[in-house]
Amino acid sequence: LWDLYNEPANSGMGAKSLPLMEAAFAWAREAAPAQPLTVGAWADFRSPMQRRMMELSDVVSFHGYDPPQGIRAKLALCKEYGRPVVCTEWLLRQGGNTFEALLPLFRDERVGCYNWGLVAGRTQTYMPWGSKKGAPTPALWQHDIFHTDGQPFQPAEAQFIKATLGKGTPK
């Protein structure tokens, strides 16, 4: 999957991002990739800009930091295009957007998903958005699953992930 452009219209660009996004699709298609192309919807999914992202995408992708009911609503809109769907950004533990709340939903809806962080490291995706340099590590991480030594941030969560994926039994 080629994700061509992260969050067009962000940083106040609005619809001014549309020509560049459309050009990115054209350039990528000229390369005749074997992989499908996408740009993830991330804001108002009914807006012309977000709709255009989904229209141009071979696989409809989206960002979803909502609780389950918000994710369900986004999935309904994404599925209108009759293409595979992948959630390319999610996991906001502080907001109830957790593996336990969403992984079964993604599995049952046959929606692919991945989150930003795997191992707590230099990119500090375990820190909440807007954290200042030098801020203490939060008790509840935003992203990331493992400490740098390979130990799970939350062992029960790691077991849940394994069990949901058919790789173990829940404890």
C-alpha cells in the first residue's frame, strides 16, 4: 500500500492541498505500481476534500482516534466506496480508543489497522500530543506497545492482542 500524502488540508491548507494530492495520485499511477494507492481521510469525512481522497484511493484508508461508536460511523462512510478499508492511525488510550475496544471491531468488520508506535523510542509516540520536551512519561501511553527491552507496556493488553489474532489465550 502506498500512502501518498499524510493529512492533506492540515496545517490550515484546506482545499489548497487538493491539486497537490491529485497530482500525487497521477504521478504514482504513472509509475504503474503493483501496490494499491491511498490517502487517508482524517477530518470531516463528508467534506469534498475527504470524499475526493476516498474516491481516488484503491484502498480506502482513514485515521480514527474516536471511541468505538465514532469508528463505526467512519467505517460506514469508508465502506460506501466498495473497496477494502484500512485504519492507518488509531490508538488513543486516554480517550477509550484501545486495543480492547477497537481490535475486535476491526476484526469483525474485516478492516485492516495499524497504529503509529510499536516500541517506545526516539519518536516518543507514547507521549500525548502536545507534550513538552522533558515532560515525564505518562502513566497511560498514547501509542506504543513495548518498552525498549521488549517487555509489553501492559502485559494484559499484549495477551489480548495475541488472543484476538488467534495467537494465544486471553488471561
